[in-house]
Amino acid sequence: GAGVSQSPSNKVTEKGKDVELRCDPISGHTALYWYRQRLGQGLEFLIYFQGNSAPDKSGLPSDRFSAERTGESVSTLTIQRTQQEDSAVYLCASSTQGLAFFGQGTRLTVV
Amino acid sequence: GEDVEQSLFLSVREGDSSVINCTYTDSSSTYLYWYKQEPGAGLQLLTYIFSNMDMKQDQRLTVLLNKKDKHLSLRIADTQTGDSAIYFCAEYSNDYKLSFGAGTTVTVRA
């Protein structure tokens, strides 16, 4: 596609529910990143995928967070048993040869 | 590790030049970037510079890189109200890590 696409753009969920966020990277981009941005703050690294290598999960804040990516295609970020502190914008970026482009993000609100 | 630091706020008068500074620590950085984030929007790649370059100019934007001091700056000439945004400095290193600073909020006043 023309750019990185994330869905949904907004998600309101009840505390304790599971949510799944989707990222469609730019075709051909081997690297994919997930970041979290809390209101008024910078970007917090969560996880990245590089081709078929094992993902770097060092930024995932707890075992409630997981992410998958099949090959160089779509990635999903799953948050289980959501908590209010999970409320944030979740940003996905895909990259090739060092140039990373971001999607518009998914705004997650846990009520 | 990779730490990217930048000042948090900058206020500039319309028509003046803005200079946003950033320091990084990873000497293996291959690319350094500036991203712009407008309210409620994602991050837009504004410009970037390869680590083997000292300067890059792109219309109103000038990026300066001092690799010895690990210092990166972004100069915006003739700053306009549409330049009000948060600007993030980021570095990309050989291990594919993409690390961001906390962002500089630029406010353009009339």
C-alpha cells in the first residue's frame, strides 16, 4: 500500500478485556516496530521484527502484551486483560534500509 | 545503550529561525532522523541524515551532524505557524534499533 495502515484508529474497551491491534506495513519493508505513546509523552519502544529473525521483545511492559508477525506482512499487537494504564496511542512503523515510516496509530482507551 | 536526549520546549516568533538540538550516545548509528508530530497525528518523517554526512539541506530545513560530539540539530528557517508541532530526534543503529528522544514541543508565536 501507499503507507503504513493501522486499525482500528480508535478503540474503547472495558478494563479486563483483551484487545488486538493491527498493522499493515508498507509492502517490501522487512522491519516492523511497535511503540506506545502515552498522552503528552515520547515514544516507548515495545517490540520489533526484522525479516524472519526472532523478534526483539525487550520493550514489552508485561506478559499481558504479545505481538506476532508472519513473514514480512501484517502484525498484530495483543493486550490481554487490559488495564487503565494501557490507555495510550499505539504506533506501528515499517522500515527498509533504515528509513522508518509510521502509521497514524491506534488510540486505545481503557475504561 | 542508546539514549537520545533533546530539550522539551522551544518558543519562536513567526518568521524567525528555529533550532532544535539533540544528543545521542550510540556511535554505531547509521541514520539520524527528525520526525514531526502534529496534534492527534502520527509521526511524519521530516528529514534524515546519513552518519557519514555533516550537513543536509532540504528547502527550509537544515540538519547538522557533529559525529564527534554525537550532536544533531534541526534548523527551520522562516518558521511558520504550521511548524508548531512536536519534533522527535531518532537514531537507527546497526542492530536495527530505532531509538527516540522525548520530543521538543515547538510553539510559534505571532
